[in-house]
Amino acid sequence: MSKIVPPRTYRVKSFGCQMNVYDGERMAELLGAQGIAPALEGEAADLVVLNTCHIREKAAEKVYSDIGRIVKDAARGDGAIPLIAVAGCVAQAEGEEIMARAPAVKLVVGPQAYHRLPQMLARAIDGERVTDTDMPAETKFDALPARRKVGPSAFLTVQEGCDKFCTYCVVPYTRGAEVSRPFADLIAEANRLVDAGAREITLLGQNVNAWTGENGKGRLIGLDGLIRELTALPDLARLRYTTSHPTDMTDGLIAAHGEIEKLMPFLHLPVQSGSDRVLRAMNRSHTSESYLRILERVRAARRDIALSGDFIVGFPGETDAEFEETLSLVDAVGYAQCFSFKYSARPGTPAADMDGQIATEVMDERLRRLQTALDRDQLAFNRATVGKTCEVLVEREGRHPGQMLGKSPWLQSVHFTGKAGIGDMVQVELAEAGPNSIGARLLEIIAV
Ligand code: 5AD
Ligand code: SF4
């Protein structure tokens, strides 16, 4: 075993969902607490963490090509290959294979084990190649350092894992069973986020609306109860949550959208397909009808709510007629924005072995048609908000001089020119709708 020079700088590259972004931030904090500094833009890092996503195709191939690129870049520079760590869901699913195939990788760490990164790193520096993909009973969150510096809009993971076992999905295998973080821990972390500058918190979970816990009075509450408790933080202006499952849209959570001002009028509720036969084959436990009923009730609670969803086209056996049912559902909803994907067979999931796998060209065509419909609705939604006055939380500077960027209550990207700082809450008039953003006129700065 040959020893490695202890890294002085790190870079964490996160792929995939917002939960990975959150995990990436926590890993960065953990490395920072070890005295390792973030590498500057354009500078080679001594330690590179690839925080990977396994949800769709080519994830593993992408990891190998990233590793290849890091090694090649090193050869062009001073020749020193950085210490490469593979984290996230590809690490969980294919850790052993990565170790066997990529000698440059010294460390493989799963999403439930990254709190042990410092100890693993010490062993890697000693020359060992270390893998930890355990799903320990103790939670990693207790072992992570406190949050110190965050932007105006911060993520807070409240729930992890999934028990739903949709037949196409790897998450129940890579992230494990549904676990809710304890109430007190979440209140403490939310307080620290707000102290560190957050004005908006997005509560995260693979099934965030399945969160349950005991509040300070020992009463069992759901996500709506947690949101209500968090509204008590005076400096916290906005709350959001993602991603939800239709089955866990409780009456309380639906009502919360009409009752809690700080809860932003946006709901991401994946449906995946408009065909009941496909939904059954996906093991989705809802029908297109029951899904539409939920959305109706949410809209009744909060008239202006912006709706979002996820779709998969080309699930095994999906016929043209079944795909048309998806298009009909899209027409019926009128989404503000959506994510849509071609079905990707994930090894080890039930759908990967189903008959009727769909040809790529057919999937391409269906995705194109679906995205045309979704783009049309997104633009229509944006256009319908023109002329409205709303609050925008300023998150960063834009590309043009004096331009600032932030989000509307409906999660639209808003840009305007004016003297406002990052973290300010400003009032704007939405003026010009594009497909992916809205131009606005600054009216006043409400809070700094
Ligand atoms: N193929 C394509 N899309 C998938 N998703 C999850 N698994 C797959 C898969 N095997 C999509 C779903 C989910 C989103 C996060 O990713 O739409 O809601
Ligand atoms: Fe995957 Fe379904 Fe769980 Fe979502 S609900 S994480 S799609 S298994």
C-alpha cells in the first residue's frame, strides 16, 4: 500500500436530484471541517468527490468517463492524479464494480454512509482503497457538522428513502427504506440555516410528504404540521417541499396550501403516465382519475397554485393509445413546468425484465410530442402571470450588468435590473414571459 499526500483542496461534483445537491453540500462541509479547502474555479483539486445519480441511463458510464477525464487532465498538468471518491447512488449500486474497473478511485461511499468520510479518507491516505455502502441504523445527520454558510434559498432533507417500489425505479434499492428525520433535529437545522442567511427553505425527500414525526408536545404530525411549526421562524419568509407522492397527499397538506402564507403556491406531484394500465404496471397505487381529483382539491385550496410533475414515456408495453392518454392528462392539468424522461431499464428493477421493451425511436418520438405539449403549457403559464405583482427572493446576479435573478412564488426564474442585493425580498411586476424565465420591473425592496 502506497501512501497518498493528504489533500489540501477538494471539489464536490453533484449530479441528479436536489437530494444529491444537499448531500454534496453536507460532504463539502464535512471536508471543510477537516481543514480541506474548496478548490478555486479552474484550479485542479487534490480530492474530487463525484456525487453520482443512478436514476437513468448512462449514469455509470458517465462516472467512468468523468474519472477518465480527471486522470487525463492530471497527466496534462503536474501529473498528480487527485484522490477520486465516488459517492451517491451509483456508488451504492455499483461500488464494487467501480473499484474493480477504475484503479484511480480510492474511495467509494454510499448516500447513507458519507458521515464516515473523514475516517475513510484517513484510511485512503494510508494507501487503502476503501468502500462503505452500508445502510447503518444510526443516522448520518447526527454526525455531520453544523451548517454555517448558505445562500438565500437552502435545502433541508427531512426524509430519505422510499417504500413505494415503483417497478422502474432504483431509489428503494440505492437510498433504502423510508426514514423521517426527527422533528427536533429539523427545527434545529432550520434555525441554523436561517441564522446562516436562508430566507427560503425547500424541504427535501424522495417521498417528502410521507414525513412523520412527534412535535415538541409529543403529538404525531405530518409534513403539514412540520411546515406549520417552521412558519414560526420569523426570518424565514418562504417554504417549499419536493418531491411528493400522490398517495401521501393528506387532507392536512392540501389544506395547508390554502392556509399557510409562507408555503409557496407550487406543487411538484409526479404522475408518470396518464394510462391506468401503465400506472398499474408501474405499481403507482393511483389512477389518472384519482391523481386529477387530488389536483382539483389542491387548486380549490389555493387557486393560483403552479403545478409540476414527472413523466416517463415508453414504459414496457406502453401502446400508442396509452401514450395518447398521457397527452390527454397533460391537456387536462395545464402544468406550469414538468420533467419528462424516456424510460430507462434499471438493472435489478422488475420493469427491466418485463416484456414489450419499447424501441428507442418510438420513445424519442413520444418524448418529443410530450415535451412540445409541456413547453406550450409552460409558456402559457408564464404568459398568464404577466402583469401580476409578486415578491421575488433575489438569489444571484445575472449575466448583464445590474441584472439580478430570483424566483417568483410560482418558482419561475425572474430577472430584473435594479439596485437589489442577494438575499433581498423585492416586489416586482412581471412584464415579459419567455419559455424558461420572466423579465420583471422592480417596484420596491421589501426586506434586506
Ligand atoms: N427511467 C426513466 N425515468 C425514471 N425516473 C425514475 N426512474 C426512471 C427510469 N427507470 C423518473 C421518474 C421520477 C424521476 C425522479 O425520475 O419520473 O419521478
Ligand atoms: Fe422511485 Fe416510485 Fe419511490 Fe419515487 S415513489 S422514489 S419513483 S419508487
